Amino acid sequence: MNNESNPQSWWKWATTPPQSYAIYLAALMLVFVLSFYAGTMKPQGPAVLAPPPAPTAPHK
């Protein structure tokens, strides 16, 4: 039987030129979409940062 579930046969199929180009473009689009989605997320709570302390003059 030729259709065995062999992991190497999947890798061999995925690395041949026509499929490898499609897989590369799909992975590139996936990275773009995920990074765009992560960039549009808003923080859950208010990020309250204290202002930096004011510089003071040295005491004599």
C-alpha cells in the first residue's frame, strides 16, 4: 500500500518546489496576521506609571 502515514513522506511532499513556495507564503502571511493582531490588542487594565522623581540640587 503506497498511502502509508509516514512523517518523511509528508516532509518530502512539503519541500518540493511548488508546495514549498505555497507553504512559505502561507507561513509568511500567518506571521504577518498574528503580529498585526498582537499589535492591535489593548492592555487589560490601566497602566499607571509614576512620573520620574524631580531632580534636586545637592545640599551643602
